[in-house]
Amino acid sequence: MVAILAGDFRNVQKFEIESLDNEAEDLNIYYQNGSIERVQIKKRNEAYQWRPSELKPVLKRFFENQRAGDHFAFVTNAPGNADVKELKDIIDSDAGLDAHRHAHILAKFAADGVSAHDIAKILRRTLIHTRAFASDDDAQPGKVLRETIRRILSSPPYRLTRDLDDTFNAIWTYVYDNATQALIVTASELETAFRHRAGVHIQPQLWRHFPLLSDFLPRPAIADSVQNFLESSPIVVLFGVGGSGKTALLAGLAHEYYQSDRPVCWISVSPIT
């Protein structure tokens, strides 16, 4: 949540933190476009190893809850066994997951009523993150997670008006209290709570304010040409008579880049020139 607020969170509608049902997702992120990211978080002793039989019910639940556009994540501090590692390697490979070619490994994760083909479909939209924030300090199992959050809070766009330790503790308490009550908070409510309770201010990221596209008329051929130039050249200059649609075209491409999680920024030089 701290990382999401550090980015452009305008596409996030609300957060649902920690379901009362121990088997449900621990964090649901609802986006403005109607999609949901469902995150299941499981803490185990780090000597523990996850096996296919234990991931079966998780993947089955993901499959039963899926809707078009939704994504899923299974996050744990413990490692997976050889089968889990093989599955992760296949998912992360350039070739990707294929229901027929990888039927042998998919069959190990298929639960009753969910076929290997069904599991393949859901895994294409699922992140399996083992050894997440795992600490090698037995006395401080949350050390890596705490250091990661502190590092994010110490970096732009965050500006702190309190001591970092006080800020961290206030945020941790706020999120924990929400989790115990299984509350739903909007992104703006979260930002306000961080500001008032923890002294966290989010500085404007003007380079992510793209022009509005209310008058944008797609020009696929030209847009494709410009995109090809952008991917092959360090600098591209688009010129033409005033009102011909240069700004609208580039704004449209910027929006497409942003929606596909590609790095992009918008800097207007009009006031300078």
C-alpha cells in the first residue's frame, strides 16, 4: 500500500484489508476500471516449504473468484519445494505457460473440479512470490519488510514531517487496526490517514499529468510509426502545423504506455518557450 501510494494511485479506487475469513484474500485492491487484484499472504517458518497440495486450494479459490481483468498474487516468506520452483520458472520463462506442454506439472496443482487447463488460465494472471521479504535474522523476522517500507517512505514523492520511526509505527498501527476490522478504505482516505496520523505528505508528480484525451482521435498508422521511432531512437521530434494533433497523438501514446506499466512522463515546455 505504501508502494502504491508512492506511484500514481489515481487508478486505484479502494483497498480491502484482511478478510475476516482466514481462507479469503488478505488484501484486495479495487481499480477504477472495475478490475481487482486479490492478494493472499501467508507467513510460515522460513524452514517450511510450500508444496502443490497446499497451493491447490489457493489456486482453486482464485479460479472460482476470477473475473475478466482480475489479477491474483500469492505472497509468502517461506520457499517452495522443487515442484513449486519448477512452476515458477515456467511462468517466468520467455516461452510462458502452455497447458499441453506443461500438463505434467499443472496436474500437481489441479484441485477437484479444476482442471490443469483451468489452472493454466489462472496462473497466467497470478504472481507466486515465495521468500518474500525473508529475513536471515531470527530475532527480527520482519526486518527486511520494515527496511523496505522505511526506504520507500524516505524517498520521493514522500515528504515526512515526523521522525521516520514515528511515521513507520503510526502507519503500521493504522494498517493493523484496519486489518483487524476488515475495513475498506479508498485511496484518498488512505492518503488522508497517512497525512494526519503519520505526517506523510505526497508531493505532486507533475510529470505524470498527461493532457486530457476528450478530443483525441486515434490515428493508428501514424501512432504506430511514432511508437516504432520511440523504441528505436533516443530522441524523436514530431512536428507539424498548429492544430494538426501532435499533442493529442503523443498524449494518447503516453496514456497507453502508462496503462501498460511502461515508464513514461510528460513535461510541458510551453511555459518555457
